[in-house]
Amino acid sequence: SSTRWRKMASKRQWEAKTKSKRWSETFFLWYSPFWIAWTLLVVVPFELYERAGKAGYMMIGLGTALPCVILPMLVQGKADRDLPWKERHWVKVTVWIAIYSFVGNYFWTHYFYKVLKAEYTFPSWMLNDVPIPLYFMTHAYFCFYHTISNICLRVVKAKCMNWKSIWMKRLVFAITVLGLSYSVALTEALTIAHFPYYRYEDPYLFYLVGSLYYGIYFIVSFPVFFRMDESPREKWTLGRAAMDSLAAAMLVTILLDLWRLALGPVTGGSADGLPWMP
């Protein structure tokens, strides 16, 4: 039976073993190209943001995030139909990502202001000096990013499954996490480079070093998020998902602040005081 499982795993190594998680990842893979295309191929190239205003930006944010929650309720997969709502993987994803993206915007955006010397200048309603539409946009972004990272990490683990050295497995896994994290952060920075209302002092340092700083978000979250419902034998509740997300967020906060204290802003100088407490 072990040999048969290995043969099956080698054919579709990217798929999750749990059916609910498999459906959830498939949904985010299908949905994400629609909002990405709308944002990068319509809103930005045709400069629709110039006529958006506060309400327009809010609609763009809600339009990307709400389908992540509403569509799975309307289009239920077979794997979820017999499950209580709180046991469905996409619900746990929603809770995990909602907490993580909220903390990221509410607290960590201020590290972007102080350490990366970035700023948002578009008209918007604000929460803790952060544009509210970003809270919603980040949810959609992070659902997509973490779906991609799950698949990549799963394939890497499957490829290394028969290796004898546990340390080599861990090393390859860690290198994959680091590479994915930096690549995702850099790609996002480059894709929004033409949005004129997101400014930074030094583009070269922002892309090269700032992407590493932003990548800290994912260096922590990718392997932590990957664990959720990955093993059919391990039970995950909504409460555990929430605590897991909060724990990851606390670790990221510590790492971002250690960078601030040890290295300061990427453009030089100092960044005294907690960024969200002027």
C-alpha cells in the first residue's frame, strides 16, 4: 500500500490530501486570475483610479475581497457539502488570512512608512493612517499567495520524501520558503510600480532590499499556513486557525522591529520609536 500511495502521490504531487483543502485551493486558483486581470490589465493601464475617489477605491477593495467569501458559499464543492461550515477549509483560510492581513495593514504598514520610506497618497478613508481599501485588497492578495505557496511546498516535500537525510529535507524546504517569499514580495513591488499614488524614496533599494523586508511576512506565514489541514489525521478548528495566525503575526512583528532597531531605514538614518506610536 505504501508503494501504491507513492505512485499516486508522484502523479499529482501538487494536490492536497484532504478533499476540502483541495477544493479550497482549486477555487482560489480559479478566482484569483479574474481580480488580478481586472486590477493589472484594466484599472492600472487605463488609469481608472484617477476617477475613483474614496468610494471608488473602496469598491475596488471590496470587489476583490468579498468574492473570496461569498463565492465559496454559493458554489459549494462536493467535499464541503456534508461538512459543517466551520470545518470547511476555505472558512479556516478566510479566518487565518483575515487576521493576518488585518495585522499586516494595521501595524506593519507603518514599518513601510518608517523603514522603507513608502507612502500612499490616493484619496481614501483611513484606519490607523492606513487606507481602508488596502485591508480588503490584501485579503485577496494573500489568499492567492498562500495557495501558490501551499502547492509549491507540497511538491517540494513530495520530491524529498524518499531522501534519507532529514536535515537535507529541511534545508531544501527552508530554501524554497525563502525563495518563494522574496519572489512574491519582489513581484508585487514590480506590478504596482506604475501606480503613481504609492511612493518611495529610492526605487532601487525599495525593490532590492525592501522586497526582503516585505518577504519577512511570507518567510513566517508560508510554512505556518501550509500546516493547516495538510494531514488528514490532524484536526484543525477555527480557533486553532485563528491562534496560529495570531502567533505568526506576532513573530513577524518582532522580526520587523528587530530590523528597525538593528539596521534602520533602507535609505539610511534612524527609525526611533515604534512606527505605530509616533
